[in-house]
Amino acid sequence: MKKGNKYFSILFLVALLAVVLTGCGGSSSHTKTVKIGITGSDNRVWDAVEKKVEKEGIHIKLVEFSDYSQPNTALDQGEVDINAFQTVYFMDNWNKTHHTKIVSIGQTDIAPMALYSHKIHNLSELKNGSKIAIPNDPTNEGRALQLLASAGLIKLNSAALHTVKDITSNPKHLKIAQLDAGQTARSLNDETAAVVNSGVASDAKFDPKTAIYTEKVTAKSKPYVNIISANEKDKNNPYYKKVVEAYQSEDIAKLTKKLYGNFQIPAWNYKILQS
């Protein structure tokens, strides 16, 4: 073999080897990290989602926040890429109040709120003047009041988003204490009962079976479906779409059912919510 041809052959083999090595290591060298803002510390479903998207070259980094006022601010400021903690109603109200452009890129589940107590075991035991704690943010306040109304404890007017001012009938003269959603579970040491969000109840190690009343899921529950949210400019980001696709899978639906029963219901395939 001539010296020139031999030199060319060596260069070709080196180049070919480089291509092969790049192909073999491409998935690890091009891994995309997606930061997801969440509230609560029960990450078992997200851990399963992460295992699914790892095959797509995506690494999920969960960023935990202690209250509902933080994840959207972090999203708007670019501290997280997407978040998964809020309902449609909460997001819409947040955008109006804070002039942000946050949008839903996919449904996750619906987690019925429930009325808990350490002092009574059923609604009939509520005495006149009993004190009930509810979340104080606009969305959850209205939702909690609707729960109390469906339980027959109060009546509300026809407002779209209720506040305590919209109570038209309160036969037991219940005293409504408005607290940060994260404090409702802790308030049970002082209050007769509290309307507690599912995630807060989970962190407090409450057993949903001990709730004295649980929110009913109907077609009217659509505004309270939990969602994965992104900034509007990122709504078509292919990596974020893959995260949503992984979440909205049959095995994640089965895992959710196994872990939470009817207290955290996959929303993307729930017929009542899709009608």
C-alpha cells in the first residue's frame, strides 16, 4: 500500500471510530434537564415519570416549594422550566392578578379536597359556632366553600368564585377561619375541622378514609383539575411535551390508582372530566 493511501485509510478509520463512539454515547451527552416546580414531598409518581423520560434523554429535577405562592413566581422568572402543583382555576386567577402568561400544557389528576377533624367523626357532630379552617387563596377558598355547601353546612349565592361574603345561609353559625393552605392541617389542634387540600393532607400523613366529608368529582370539577404549566412561549417545547406524554400514560394512571385510590384521580382519561 502506498504511503499516501495508508495515511488516508488511518484517518478514515479514526473518523469512523469517532462517529461510532458519538452514536453510542449520544444519549448521555445530550441529556436535557427539566426543572419542575412542585409542592409537597410525595414524589412517587414523579419518580416513575422520570424513569420513563430517561429513555428519551430527559432528566427531571424536582424543585420543592413550601407554599402555593412560589412555584408560579419561579416559573415566570425562569428558576424552573415547568411546574405541576396548581389547578386550572388557580392558574387563571394567578395570571390575572400577576399579569403573567402561564399556560396549561397537560392535565395530571384531580385531587378532591376533604373536611378533616381530630375532634368529631361525622358532620352531625358539628355544634353551633364550631370553627372550620379553609384555605385563604382565592381559588381554594371558593372550592372549600363549595365543599361546605355540598355537605349541606352552608348556602352560597351564584358568584363564579365564592368568598366568605357569598355565604347566604349558615344555620349552625359556623365560624370560618381563613388560613394559608399549608396551615390548614396544623390548625386541627385548635379548630373543630378544616378543609384540607389533598397534597397538604398527604404531607400531614392523614388517612383519606378518616375524612368526615370528601369533595365530589363531577363535570363542574373541571376548573379544579391539576395541570402541568409552562410559560406561554414554551408551550410547544418538545422536551416538556415528552414529560406530559410520559405522565399521561396507562402505567402512571395505574400507579396513581394504586397509591391514592379515589383520592387522587387521573384526569386526562376520566370520562366525567372529558365530557
